[in-house]
Amino acid sequence: MAVKLYIVYCSMYGHVEKLAEEIKKGAASVEGVEAKLWQVPETLQEEVLGKMSAPPKSDVPLITPNELSEGDGFVFGFPTRFGMMAAQFKAFLDATGGLWKAQSLAGKPAGIFYSTGSQGGGQETTALTAITQLVHHGMIFVPIGYTFGAGMFEMEQVKGGSPYGAGTYAGDGSRQPSELELQQAFHQGKYLATITKKLKEAA
């Protein structure tokens, strides 16, 4: 039976979604791993999204809290809001009380990726503050550390991400993830998939 790695995210302007797509590619490169993309439900009204010039959502399916229990491992992605995960993702996690009560996610590995507007906008704090959600579920946080190698030490170009996970800078929204940021996302997907597979095989 295939190991299921769920890449669950929210993305308003597409930056997080681009990282999610690369993470899926990386995960799918590991033999025996089935990687699947999921979006969390939007909480803002269409009128508000219109005023924010948010583009229409992609056709990636929406996930329900109970469907999380079917995954063997996870990579959670979200944009930052004042240095923490966006409210849409927090609202989704707030609805996982049933899973928490049953400890359905306990012992399962999870990684984090993110997008911020600027270099001081939460590349580390967004992931750091999100770890509390994993802790209460008894999940195993899997950071990428410095396993991405030389790319972690890039100083000649702007690069998002940190030892916590892959990341990108959106700027005013016009900047798109760079090739190096996409490579880091691919690496994270492959890394998480490998660890998830090892844990499931050892269970």
C-alpha cells in the first residue's frame, strides 16, 4: 500500500501554491509514495476577496478535517499574517478537535512551508508559531534543517526559506518564487516523503 503524503495549504495569490506543486513533485519522486495536494476552505467572502484583488482558486480539492486522518505524513503551507499563519489555515486547524480528542494524528510527521511579504515578515516566526498546532496533536515536526546544502547559504540573491522549511517572498505580490526557492520546495517534499515512508515501514 502506498505511503500517503498530504500537502495541505492555503494560498491567496498563488505563491504558496507554487511551492506546494514543487513539494508534490519532490514527494512523488520517492518510490512508493503517493503525494496529494489539498486546499483548506476559504473563510473570506467573495466581496472581500474581490477588493483584495485575489484571483480565483485553483481546482485543487478542498480538504475536510476528518480527511487528514487518512494521511501518513503532511506538509502544511500558508502565507504569513503579522508573523503567524493566515487565519484561513488556523480556522481549519481549529476544526480538528475531533482528531485531537482521538489523537488520530499522533506520531505522524509534518513539515511546514510559507510565504511572507518581506525579509522581516516572518520567515522563521510563521513556522515557529505553527509548531504549537503540531505539538497538541502529538505530531512529529520535521524541519529540513540544512539538508538542502549550499542553497541554504545563498547570499547573492534573495531567497526565502529557513531550516524550518521552504519559503518564498511575495513582496507586493508581483514577485514569484525563484528557481532556487522552487528547488528547496522540491527538496522538502522529497525529504518529508522519505522520512514518512521510513516511519510507516517501521511501524
